[in-house]
Amino acid sequence: MLKKRFKRSEIQRILQDYKNGLTIQTIIRENGISQATFYNWRAKYGSHSSFDHSLYINKLKEENDRLKRMYADLSLENMMLKSQLERRD
């Protein structure tokens, strides 16, 4: 059987289907997952707080990466300006 990675949004949708009243058997059949996988996801992502926390962490990581790139660009620009000033002197 081929293993498939599910995105967090897909896992959240699957768990929301369960909360909306779909049976576990229907959910695992439609999504091609095992019953153990469903229960593991429910334990890990079942509470909104843990899922929201992981989304918050991901947003912080993205923001951190953006700031690092911005710092690198500004630092390169600063170095170029300094070298141009040294050439003029």
C-alpha cells in the first residue's frame, strides 16, 4: 500500500467530518487511511488548541524566515554601499 502524507488542513477536514457526524468507517474508507491512523490523528490534533498552536508555530517560522531574508538583503545592500563609499575616498 502506498503511504500518503496528509496536510494539516486535510487532517483538520477529516476530523471535522467526524465531529459533524460521519462514522469512522466511512471516513477511513473515503480517505484511504487506517483506523489506527484516524485515532492517532484524533489524539494528536483532536483538540483545537493543539492544532491552533501548531498553526501558530508554523506562522511564526514563516515570519522568521521572511525576516531573515529581509535582514540578509539589507546587510548585502549595506556592504555594497560601504564599499562604494570606500572607493570614492
